[in-house]
Amino acid sequence: MAANLTRKEFYDLLWSQPQTKLAKQFGISDSAIGKAARKAGIPRPGPGYWQKLKHGKKVTPVPLPQRVPGGSDWIYFGNKWHQEPVTVDENEIPIKPTFDETMETVRVRVINMVGKVTNPTFAKATHSIVKKLLVQDEERQKRPRQIDMSGLSRNL
């Protein structure tokens, strides 16, 4: 069975029943459910979660993290090659997308994720052979260029 789910819908399903039951519901393997969750950045219940829940122990679901920048908000299960064709009405104006975050908050979040990026110009310790080549290159650049005119012909 093919299905399109948002990250939030898939997260709610993952935390409402075990992966094996979800897999049977979608007609795929439970490892495919796990791969889809990892790819979408959705946390799954850990080992023993369903047993603890069954016996009345306190369990807390891991909250759904924000979508990574550039990541999709949709999860698709099924054969992508045999999807039903999408019909588009040319006269219909598409719905304007809405976003939970402003561009500025996304930018700040990405900067915090990446951290400080350094671009060193030279390595701290240069190899001895490279040092000799750099010295030779500097000396070569300091010398004036000499043009060899002997090979030029006078017939122009």
C-alpha cells in the first residue's frame, strides 16, 4: 500500500504502535520503516519501550526535532515507479506555502549547527622537501626574466 505522510504524521504513527505493526500496515519491512525514520531525522522508540508501556512504567517519547535545512517534510512508502499520475489544473492558483520558522531563525540554526569553519592557508609543519621547493620558487620569482632571442626568425 502506497502512502504519503508528513514527518509529524509519521512520528505520531511511530510512537503509537510498534514498527512491526506499521510495516504490516504499509506492506513493507520493519527495517524499511527504520530507514525512513533515520532518513527523515525522526526518533524512534528505543528497545523495551513497548514492554515498559505495557506494564505501566513511565515512558516519555523523544520530541520530534526540527527538519534539517533542505530536508523534505514528506515521507513516501510504496513503489515510486508505479505512482498514479498527478493531474494539475492550469487555472487553479497553487496554495502559498507556509513555514513554521522565519528565514532568519533558519539561518541562525544552521550557523549553530555548522559552527566555526577555519580555512588555514598553510599547514603548521611543512615537509622539508616542500620547504626547499618553496625557497627555490621564491628565488626564481626574484630573478629578472631573461628572454632568449636566438630562436626567433627575422622573416615576419
